Amino acid sequence: MASSSSASNSQYCPRWKYDVFLSFRGDDTWNNFTSHLYKGFKNRGIATFLDDERLEDGDSISEELVQAIEESQVAVIVFSKNYAKSSWCSNELVKIMECKEKENRQTVIPVFYYVDPSHVRYQSESFAEAFAKHESRYKDDVEGMQKVQGWRNALTTAADLKGHDIHDGINQSMKIDQIVDHISSKCRKSARFYLICKMLWE
């Protein structure tokens, strides 16, 4: 009976494999902001899943990435000018938002890298250009158009979350430190909570 109780309550104190899953458009941000952010996580001992191959030309993400998203406590999404042009990034985003809303309950932190949050929320400016191409590609494909609508919905929902703006006049090093500090604190609290749960239910 105790074993059953422990199993049924373990969902309330999950043990994540990764602290952070990083979603980003490699061509836009890897050689500047995202690589420095990743280094900041690494230096603080924050376990971060990074898809270093970034095979963004594919239409669907790999099973490895799906599992990594599910097993990450926090997802950091770096929205950049060309983020929505990538089907790969868009599919990552949909999975991330699904996990946030389901039992996984990940924390999702958007970073708006030289894009206005309203452009992400309403798919305007460069995001409008990206979706014009997606919709042209799938115009005769009902399932494809449903997928594109899912990308739109995920962008709108993510843009409504509290995040960080990166633009001219912002000290990027200071902003990276803020993000790293926030996630480091969250992970420490989660680790303590997990240990308490483990002692209670074992």
C-alpha cells in the first residue's frame, strides 16, 4: 500500500534529467547571445540540453529532442527575427508549450532577441513573412495548415509569458547573469523540494 502511495504521489515531485532546454535559431543567435547564455548555465552547473547539430531544415524534430523537452524543468526560448522560418524551431515550440500545459508543468521563459514581443504574439513583421511562406507551402494540405495554425497558437501563448527583452541599449552580459541567477535559484529550490518529497514518500 505504501508503495502504491509513493508511486501515485511521485508525480508531484518530479526529478528532471535536465535543468534547461534551449530552443533557438542557430543562424540568428548561436555565435553571440545563445552561446554566452549556454556558457553561463554551464559555469553555474545548470544541466542544459543543447542540440549542437541543429538540423533545422527538417519538418519534424527527433524523438531525442521530444524526450529532452519532456525531461527538462525549464525551457528557454530565444525568439529571434528568423525563428518562425524554421519548421524545426516551430515544432520544438509546440512541444514545449504542450509540456507546460500538461502534467510536466515546465517553466517556460521567452527571450525576445531584437524582436518585439508583439511581433511574436501577433505574427507580424518578420514573423508574418515566415507564415506567408509556410501557408503558401501548405495551402493544399489540410493537415499542414492545421500544423501551421498550431505554430501560430504556440507563438501567441509563449509571447504572453513573462520573459526578457534583448535590444540596443541592453547590457547583454548583465541580462544573461539575471537569467542564469533566476534559473539557478529555481533549480536549487526544486532540488530541495524533491529531497523532501523523497523522504516523505519512501
